[in-house]
Amino acid sequence: MNKKQFIKALADKANFTQKDAGIAFEAFAETVADVLKSGEKICIDGFGTFELKKRDAREGINPKTKEKISIPSSVSPTFKFGASFKNLVTKD
């Protein structure tokens, strides 16, 4: 499912217009980004947790040249589904 299909499904499920569902989706994504940028994490009961994970600097190997390279530290957004949501999806 791509973004456009997701927005259409969201609009159908919530009885929104596709335009309103698109606005809501964009607002959700921007809010998540803003909160994560501020250093906080977002815990949504029954769904999951958005947070930033810090990766330390490390040494790697360039697979093409077999040369050792330095990989700088980085921060990336992660999402972990909650147990109740996992149960919804895996329930037969």
C-alpha cells in the first residue's frame, strides 16, 4: 500500500474526505517529526512508540575496496509496535 492508497483507506474508515484524511496524515507525520526533533519520544497506548535511536561511531569496511572506513555516529527515528497492536495483527 502506498501513501495515496493509505490516505484513501483512512478516509473511508473515518468517513473523511480524501483531502481531510491527507491533511490529517500530514499533520500526524509533521507532529511526530517535531516531537522527535525536540528530543522526546511518543508512546501511543495500544499502538506503539516513536523514538530516536543514537548509533555510536564505528569502524566499517568498504566492501568494494576492503579498505577500513570510519562511520560517524548518527541518529535515526524508530518505531516499535506495542504488544496489543501486535496481537490485533497476528490474531486469527
